[in-house]
Amino acid sequence: MALTPIERIRKTHVDIMRHPIFCVFTGVLSCGKVTIEDDLPTAATDGWNVIYGKKFIEKLSDPELRFLVLHEATHKAYQHTRIWRHLAKLNPQKANVAMDYFVNLFLVETVGEDNSWLKFIEGGVPPEKKYHGLNVQQIYDRMTDEESKQYSSADEHQYKEMSDEEAKEMQEEIDRALREGESIRRSLNSSVGGNGVFGEVLAPKVDWKKALREFVDEHCAGSDESTWRKPNRRYLSSGVYMPSTQSNTIESLVIGFDTSGSCFGTDMMTRFVSEVAGLLEKVQPEECHVVYWDTEVRGHQIFEGGQFTIQNLKPFGGGGTDGSVLFDYLRTEQIKPTAIIQLTDGEVGDWGRWNGPVLWGILGDAVAPFGLTLKISD
């Protein structure tokens, strides 16, 4: 039996969530509403919601539909309709084409040689290599008005009126979705390193304090209430959309401190610990294991019932650095935390390996090969 248009869109979402690269869009796909309209010629997005024309998507192959869905998701991820609204006021046709040049080139370059899974929709704005590395403004400036008139955009870009508060809320939610997607991508690809799919777009927008709070909130172990806002990842691979659960109680949390001479005792580490202390006062984990390590584990403290305090920390170390020792220690001691937070300068030698949620707070430019990396800076 043939799938309905909305069923095809849902199937395409699942295909994207399973892809080793484009799974980074998982969080973005869950933002906003998806609707099908009979009279829409192609597709449209306002940067949050997406509308697909029924007749348009019915004629697309599965690889072309994936391209269309990712096209709209990329507009959302880069917040084009908010950031480049001023260009649309100057010349809407030229602005639309400039955005589509950027998006289509991004998708084609990201997928590489895997053309069987993703296919550019003929008739749209072509992925011109001459615009490689340029943002929308730069593409807009280099284009002539005549060039922009050669193409009709494969979608419509809608610019809805928003208050400053609404715009800020949407931006924060998209940023959260990007971080969530990048975390999923890293967890599915243990060897993945580098700056991720979104590169510089993601990193400068991360408020490390806010991201730290989100990490702890997301990995709470209880089940006090369910939320449809974040789908349960266990069921996504089966194409089933189920709510996740969230709670205010963490069963067990491990905080690992790199106490090598180059890291421990810095001002940024003190600020990081202060944020963690405030967070734990609110969440109050049943157990908080604080482990100090350099080339071996130098100390282990256990705080129960949310009694974690900076004054009671007893760090010890000052040697070299081996990032794997904490994870080896947890396995040996049979400690199975809900989540791990690691603080280091990133000069760790061997990063080690862990299958559960890990957040790396790094006082430098290194990116951990697994878990979620937060660059701790001013």
C-alpha cells in the first residue's frame, strides 16, 4: 500500500535520523510543525514550521524527498529567515536564491559521493562550487540580479513577525537542537572528531553554562513526567515516536577532574566547579562521585543527597595526563553512573572509551572523540 504524503515525510525523518552524518538534524526536525497543503507549489519554511505541497512531494523519489526535507531543515538550522530577513526586504528573489545556493551546496558537499541516498532536485538552485565557503551575505553580494532571475527557488522562505522575546526563544531552541543532534552524531559514530557537521555555526553560539544545565537535565534518571518535546531515542530507530521522561533526580553522577599540572587550579576551572555546585544543589543526585586523575586516579570522594560543596573538595595530582584512567577506574570499581562530566585542558593523550552520556568541559580547543564537548571560556 502506497504511503500518504505525511507518512512519507515521517519515513524520511526516520531515514535522516538513522544516517551517520545527517542524524545531526534529529533535534532540528523535531522543532516546529510539519503540514501538507494541496495548493502549495513546492515547500515553505518560516524558520520553525515547514509546509510541503502535496502534489510536489508526490512526484519526488525518496532520495529527492530526503534532499527537500534536509533543505528545509538546513534553513532552520542556520536560521536563515531570521538572520537574513534584511536581504529579503531589499530583494526577495535574490535573497531566496542566495540562501538556496548556500543550502544546496552544503548538502551536496556534506553527503560527498553518497549520491544514491540523496539527490538534488532538478530545476532548483544548483550547488555552484564557486560559492564554496561563502555565507549567504557574501553569495548575495557576488550575485548579479540577472543571475538570481535564472532560477526559481525550490521552496518559499516566509518571514513572520516576531517579538524580540519570541526570536530569542526560537534561537535558543534551535541552538539546543543543534547540540542535541551533534551529540547523537558523535554517539552513533565513535570515531567522529573535528568540529562536527555545522562547524563554526554551532560552536560560537554555545553558552557553556546553559549547555551544562541542559546536559544534566536531559540525562536525569527518574521518570516523574513525560514530554513529547524530546522524542525517546530508543524507539526512533524503529520509526516510532514516543515521549521521553524527565525528572529532577539523578541517581548517580561522576565528575572527573584532570588534576595534571596544566589544568587544575586555573580560574576557569574554579568557575566551572562553581556552576556544577549550583547545579547539583538544585538537582541533588543520590550519589555524586568526584574523581581526581592525571596518569592515574589520585583521589575519589563520594557526596550523597546533594551535599556536594566546593569547600569539601580534596584535589590531588600534578603529574602527566591520561584521559582513559577515569573510565578504566569506573569499570574496575563497577561504578555505573547516569552521566559523567569531565573537566580537562584537552591534552589527555588517550581519551579512553565510555558508552554512556559524557560531557567534556575543555579549557582549550580540543574536541573529544565521543560524548559532548563544551569549550569552557569567558
